[in-house]
Amino acid sequence: MSNMENIDWTSLSFGYFKTDYNVRATFTDGKWSDMEITDSETINIHMAATCLHYGQEIFEGMKAFMGKDGVVRIFRPEENLKRIQSSANGLLMEPISSELFLKMVKSVVKLNKRFVPPFESGCSFYIRPVQIGITPRIGVQPSTDYMMVIFGGPVGPYFKTGFQPTKVAIFREYDRAAPCGTGRFKTGGNYAGSLRATARARAMGYSAVLFLDPKEKLYLDECGPANFFAIKGDTYITPASNSILPSITNMSLQQIAKDLGLKVECRPIPVEELAEVDEASECGTAAVCAPISEVYDFDRDKAYIIAKDGKPGPVTTQLYQRLLAIQKGEYPDTHGWLTTID
Ligand SMILES: *Cc1c(COP(=O)(O)O)cnc(C)c1O
């Protein structure tokens, strides 16, 4: 077992970190088991399990933070609960009971409290629930049995070199999801489908792909693992689309934008409108906001330069700082977004 004193918080990346315990539950014979605590890092499943062959896999991601006051707070776990239940329905999997999920999330943090990074470190504790279909099947059918595993570990700040904008790419020859497909569910298959496009963008010096709506390729959708928003005058704009994953960070930023007196528009955003925006950013749990300096449309050979000075915009910076301050317990939690761990 590693000692807390031995963890070098400054060198933490956003990656897997072994902790003391993870928690699990299974759905068999028509009911969920109670939560089980284990120190095993592996799971034992049948080689014909539906998660392996037919993609019955859904997951979540959320964070817990140690406050200056030593209190550990989890950010909006009820929203992750609603979303994993929605993903389960989308993939014809058994939705977990609300009480069990929230108990598991809180327990995994409590059991690994010595791995929750201190306030000053700028690090957080990332929580990863994953649910899989485990019934052996060869014919295409949903499982009748499911497993939920929730593990977590300390992760470093997303921006090692500070809060800096990066460039993103548009390619019309790839989609991450289909128009009426699984884009709005948090399932691994969407990620598998976005890896090739993302690898191509990275190889060319872009941090991510900004996917377009898969039906017409006229409107902005989202990045591989993150939503998109822009600031245009006094308005926060973010795409409305059936193939986007509803980001909890985006939802929270929209509320903060309103709190700061901005207007919020959730509507289709034509690619060309990028020429008129003042700021643009990706958003998601890992980074909160990842500002965008430039969007390069490869098919039209057109660069949309957003951050002319190469710096994050003032509104994006304000939104980012406010959300992070709420998560860390430094700014009043007026919307009831935090769950404290006792
Ligand atoms: C998880 C995820 C996001 C971000 O959602 P948050 O709840 O803000 O972390 C955005 N897009 C996709 C495709 C995702 O899987």
C-alpha cells in the first residue's frame, strides 16, 4: 500500500491511479445486489458477455474536491445518476437504483479518502462508474445480468502548463455518432468511433476534433469527449442536437452564465458562425473549460481564428474560475450542487 506522504501531487496526470478499494454491485434474478467493497483491480466475466460483443457498456465521470476546510465535496452526483440511468435505457440495459448508485459513489470516495488530493494541490479525485452487460450471449440480445463497478483515483489538473487555448479541427469524413444513434448516451462505442479522427487531428497539431452534426454537416455538434460553447457578445451559445452527450459541466456553465447576467442560447450553430464569435471553448468534467484559439475547417481550408492574442477570453476565464471555485467549496453553492462526504 502506498502512503499518502509518498504521493507527489505535482506530477499527477489525468490517468489511472491504484487506490485501496472499489465498489461493485450486480443485477441478477431481477434485482440489484447490495454494494460490495473489494481491493481487487480486476473483474471476472464470461467471455461471451454482451459488453464484449455487442457493446452493452456505459460509464460516467465526476469529481470530488477537498476544500480549504478539509471537507470533501462531490460535484452534482445526482446528475450523473440521471444520466447513467438514461444511458442504460438507451442501450436497453437495467438502470441502477438511485439509492444504490449514490451510496456507491459516496462510499468509493470515503473508502479512499487518503487519496483525495489536498486543497492546495490543484488536483481532484476522479470517480469512474462503469456498467456492463454480463450475460453470455451469442445471438444479439440484451443481457439479463449487469455489473456496476465504481472506482476512483487522484488526477492532476488538466492544464499542466496553465489555462491555455488550443486549436481544434473539423473533418467532414468522420462522425462520432449517428443522427438518431447513441450520441446522447455515455457509451464506449461513441469513443471507439472517434479515436481515428482524433488521432489524425493530434498528429497534425490539433488537440481535438470538433464534430459536426452527422445528418447535414452544417452545424457544430461537440468534441470527442467534451461539449462546445461560444461567447458572442453578451450571449453564451451552445449547440442543440440529438447526437450530443448532455454535459453536466455545460449545464452548470449555462447556469453560471445566467448568474453573471449573460443570455443563454441552446440552438443549432452553423459552422460559419464561428467567424462571429468572441470566445469558444470545450467543456467537460476533466478540464471544466478548455478554451479554443482556432478552429480549422479542413474540408473548406478555412481557419477561424478565435483567440487572436492566443489567450483565453475574459468570459470563459470567469466562467471557469467560478465553476472551479464552487466545486472546491470556495464560492457559495447557491444551486445545491455539492454533496459533502462525512
Ligand atoms: C462525458 C462527456 C462529455 C462531458 O460531460 P460532463 O458531464 O461535463 O463531464 C461531453 N461529451 C461526451 C461525448 C462525453 O462522453
